[in-house]
Amino acid sequence: MTATSGPGVWLHIDEESVDFHITVDPGHRTADLRFALSYAEAWGLALLSQDECEPEVLDNDRIRLYLKSVTHQERE
């Protein structure tokens, strides 16, 4: 599933391939990114820390932020 939370923000959830990420355009709105993060959290996902995986700069200057599946205890 890929969903957009506003212009320039895409949330990608592929449970079968264990591929979870958010892709953002350089000019995205912060509110749209916050919405995508909230939506991801509702699915049990959280951003990977930069120690776990740095954001990826794509050829089109978009940024890809990787997510991981978390349990309720890990979110606290």
C-alpha cells in the first residue's frame, strides 16, 4: 500500500516484503509529514533512528525515511 498524506509526502507499507518507508519531496509541508508519521504509528510503525539507518537521498532529491515495526512496549 502506498498512500499520500499531502503534496510531496508518500507512506509506503509492504508487509509481505517488510518494506516500510516515507518518501518526501524537498518542498513538503511539515504538517503532511507529521500526518504520515501519525498514520504509520497507527499501523505499529516507527522511524528508524539514524544509528539504525540514515535517511536516503534519492536521485530526484526526494528523501526516504525508513520505518520499522514496533510493539507497544517499544513505543513507550
